[in-house]
Amino acid sequence: MNRYPLWKYITVVVALLIGFIYTLPNFFGESPAVQVSSAKATLKVDTRTLDRVESTLKAASIESNGTFLDTNGVKVRLKDTDTQLKAKDLLEKQFNPDPNDPQYVVALNLLSSSPKWLTNMGALPMYLGLDLRGGVHFLLQVDMKGALTKRLDAISGDLRSLLRDKSIRHGGVNREGERIVIRFRDEETRSKARILLEDNQPDLALVDQGDGTDLRLAATLKPAAILKMQEFAIKQNMGTLHNRINELGVAEPVIAQQGADRIVVQLPGVQDTAKAKDILGRTATLEIRMVDDTPGALEAALAGQVPFGVELYVERGGRPLLVRKQVLLTGDRLTDAQPGFDNQTQEPAVHLTLDSAGSRIFKEITRENVGKRMAILLIEKGKGEVVTAPVIRTEIGGGRVQISGSMSTTEANDTALLLRAGSLAAPMEIIEERTIGPSLGADNIQKGFHSTMWGFAAIAVFMSAYYMLFGFISVTALAANLLFLVALLSLLQATLTLPGIAAIALTLGMAIDANVLINERIREEVRNGSPPQAAIHTGYDRAFDTILDSNITTLIAGVALLIFGSGPVRGFAVVHCLGILTSLFSAVVVSRALVNLIYGRRRKVESLSIGQIWKPGTSTAITK
């Protein structure tokens, strides 16, 4: 009746073992570290960079506790903060000899001190939020007026091209504030232009103005179009910020929209605030120029005699390249960039989409330069780098452009990301900055740990005193629940914050409630005269429905918080929902396994160690 098959015991033991392994990394803490990552699109961090870092530190007699290469760059784990600062200064001088043109980002970091065997198993510690780990908080204001101006300037160019293509004469297309004004000399021409624009520019609201020979057509963006533009600006800026923050190696950055025109950026564990501000505040633009393949020009440039009207760059792979200074097209005309494959060769490629004006310009460029190379540059802080330099095979029209040749799938993804989110859709400025020191974060962790520990101890004392052996079993199941919860948070690489610690404490109280229900059901069965073995079986079966109902209703509330909440509320909801799921398993399966292990092997059980059982009609307590 109260016996589990062997496979159930094995399941519980395996679950406890996995829970222990994935909880373990959280007890090793973090070590100071230095990260070296690329500051340029054409510069890749690879094993050669790793060897260079190791040789630089070895030459300066700086010992490290491990050096490795990952997707964000080379990371060096060090024994203390003094060594960390020395290593950073040394690597900064070695990798960036020219401070005005940094090739690499050398940033301070914090890394887990978990043993290598645990890391190899994928057992990593939970990410800690800003309030626990320390770090920096920025509030960025997006210049929506600037984004609107930029959008109207682009539309003005589109309107000029559209009217010229349809041979409609006009007296000028100019942006005046937040509207575009087109001047005409007669009513017939204005009517033709109006019909044309209504068909081709559905986002514009058109209004006739003026009389006589001063006829005007005023165009403004519709409210829905302005809202869409603002949403796009926020979305692209957030994508760009996320791309840049990767250079700092922040494990779990928080980048969230606040209101209509603000972005919150939280960088847990970042120690170098100045470096973070420098990276977040960068501006970048895309430019398309032609490559100068004049015979002998490259050799002369390499010898120090750069021809007039060209600049010397280095493309992917380290090959020198001469690029003309004349800018043919800018990234303002680029609306999308996605990685893909060439339809003919099936090689990795990048597919670009241009707006109407960009399509016309690009068609003219490719028609006049078939067989020549075209360079796409990313200009940042006045300095440019060649992202790619493909050969123009044929005239390209329709606004759909494909870049392919000599690139891997990873490089195609990287190039598309750079082209799509390399620059900001709208200017931003930092309007609020807060720094939380590691000592304050450590204090928060200590207080949260103590609150959970003392809460657990109080529950353990009460349950053991009130329910005797069954209380001890309940406490053991509660400890297993805590183990499963921390392991699950670590396995999912969730971010733990102060509200999350509060959710853990709440989970302990809710989880023990299930065992209280089970124990009281068993008491009730014994009070009604059921044999001990039958009382255990019936008590667990009847309590399960009540436990399931109460946990489902609580889970529904937690899911609602998870869906509609944000920030600290969402962090609370994640831990809360996971805690409900782990408590169901530990309170029912783990505790039942322990009870079956203790009582299930006995043929005859005289009494249960479950505290005082009060029988109706008697005035004394019977201890079982």
C-alpha cells in the first residue's frame, strides 16, 4: 500500500543529485576579471588574441586563475582587485597603443569562481541583479523630435525623386518644422501631385494651402505613422544598445523601455562606469563608397603617398583597401538587413532593403560601376572601418540588395546585425546615472540569505515539535524544495534580485502549507480509527486534490504578474512560479518517498510519530 517501486526512488535520488550539482556553483562566489573584446567590426577576437593576452601577462609576471575565449572575447580570471587593475592597465597599453583609435575594449568584469569540472557540466551560478551584485543604472532619453526630423528629411528626398520620375513640375520641396511643403504654380499640377502622393505615401496627411500663383501642398505624418516611427526608433536603439553592451561582457543586462521615449539600462557587475558610458554614448553611421582599384595606387598609399580623394582602410582578413572619400549612399536609406543565402550558389549572404530614394541611387551606382568593388563602411567617432567590400556583378534595382562572397554564416549574421543596428535611429542622452557598489550588493545578499535561513529554521523547529517524525520529513522535503528551486534558477540562468529573495521566502511558507495539509489529513484518518498504513495512504490521496487546487490558483496569479509585470515585479513572479512547481514535487513526491521508506517496509505499524491526536469525546490527548 505504502511502497514505491524502485524507479520512483531512483527518480527522487537523481532529482536530488542534479539539484545539488546545479545549486553548488552559487556557493563559490565571483572572482575579479578582465575582458578583452573587439571594438571594430573587422577585427575578430580568436585564439591568436588569447595567446597574445597570455604572453603579455606572463611577460609582466602577472598570474591568472584561468584564461579562456568565449563569444564575447578573451576573459582572464585574477586573484584580487589589485592584480585586476594592473592587468587592465597592461592590456590596455598593449592592445590599444593609440588611445584615440582603440582597437579593443579592455573592461573590468566579474566571473564565477566555480571549478572547471562544474562549468564543463553546464552548472553555472544564478545571475544576480543590480541590487545584489552592484553595477550601474542609466536612464536614457531618446530624442523623438530628432527622429521625426530625420524621418521628414528622408521623406523630402523621396518626394523629390517621386515627382521627378513622374515629370511633375514643382517650385521646391522643403521641410518646415514638422511638415513638408511642396510649392506649385497651377492647380492642375498640384492636383496631379496630390493624387500621386496619396497613392505612394499613405503615411502622409495632405492639405492644400495658398492661392493664385503661390499654391502649396503641406504634408504631415499621420499620428499612426508617428507612433510607428517612435516605436521603431525605441526598438532599434534598444537593439543597438544590446549589441554594444556585449562588448562589456555583462552577463544579464536589463534594457527596457520606460514610457514613450526613455530606455532603462542596468548593467550588473560592471565596475568601469566610464567605459560603460563611453560605449553606450557612441554614435555610428553607415556609408557606401566606391573602392579605388587604380593600378599602383594601393602600393603608393602603403608607401605613405595616399592619392588625393581616397583613404586607406583595412578590410576583413587584414587586407589593405583604398576607398574613395565621396559618399554615395548613407545608412539613412537602409530599412532592413537580414542574413540569408545566395539563391544560386547557396553561399551565406546578407540581404538589404532600401527605401525608394535609396533604391534609385543604388540602381544608378550599380549600373555605372559593374565589375567594380563597392565598400560599406561603419563610421564611428569620426573613424571608419570596412564592414564588407563586394564586387558589383550587375545593375541592382527594386531596393533589394544582396551582399555575398567570402563570408561564413556567422560573418553574415554579424554583418547583418552591424548594418541593421550599427547606428542609432534617434539620438540619446543619459539623464540619470546611479552606481551601486559591490559592498552594498553583498550586504543585500547577506540580509536576504539570513532572512531565508532564519525563516527556514523557525519553520523547521515548529514542524518538528508539532508533527514529530512527520514534521522532520516535511522539513526535509522543504529543504529539497529549496534545493530544486535554486538549481532550476541556475539551470535557466535566471536573474535573482531582492524581490526574488522575497519570493523564495514566500515559497518556503507556501510549500510547508502542503505538508501541513497532508499531516492533518493523516491525523484525521487516525482520529477516525483508520489503521496507520491506511491513514498514510488515504491522507496523501485526499490532500493531493486540495494541494493541487490551491497551487493552481496561486500559479494563475503568478503567471499574471509574469505577463503584465515588469522590473522587480517580474523578477518576483519568475521565482514565485518556479517555486510553486518545485513545491508540488517536493511536498508530495519527496515527502511520500521518505514516509514510504520509513513505514512502508513494516508489515504492522502500531502508531505514527505525528504528534498529538485529539479524539472526539475524550478529554485527554493520546500520543501516537
